[in-house]
Amino acid sequence: MSKERGRKQLMLKVPEVRHFLASPANETLGDLFESYDLAVSALERFRAASPADEPRILEYERLCRDIEQEVRVYCNGGFGRQARS
């Protein structure tokens, strides 16, 4: 369930590789999907907390951006070339 939520979140956040994310995921992408879902969920909890934990919010915003970038690189590099072959 977490992997599928992460996939859908990433499809919205990284639309330029949506077509790769829509295809069956290998283990690497599945792990990225799950990690992204967990990071986004934690970020939402930190943002909703009172008082807000700004350092942790910034840390998790950066983590989400890092995962998004890793997905871009992965899809445009290794996975992307395999899918076009």
C-alpha cells in the first residue's frame, strides 16, 4: 500500500517521468516509492504539529526533494534506456 501511494505521489510531483513510473516497478523503484511515501507522511505530521518543528520540516522537505531527484535520474538513466530498447 505504501509503495502504491508513493508511486502516485511521485507521478504528480515528477510528471516528466510519469510514463516510467506507471509501468511495473522493479525492486529499486519500489523501494523509492515506499521511501517517498514514508517521508511525505512524516513531513505532513511535522507540519501539522504544534509547535512546528522547523528544523525537522526543512530536513524532510530536503529528503523529499532528494528522492524526487533520485527518481528523475534513475528513470532518465538506467531504467529509461531499458524501457526504450
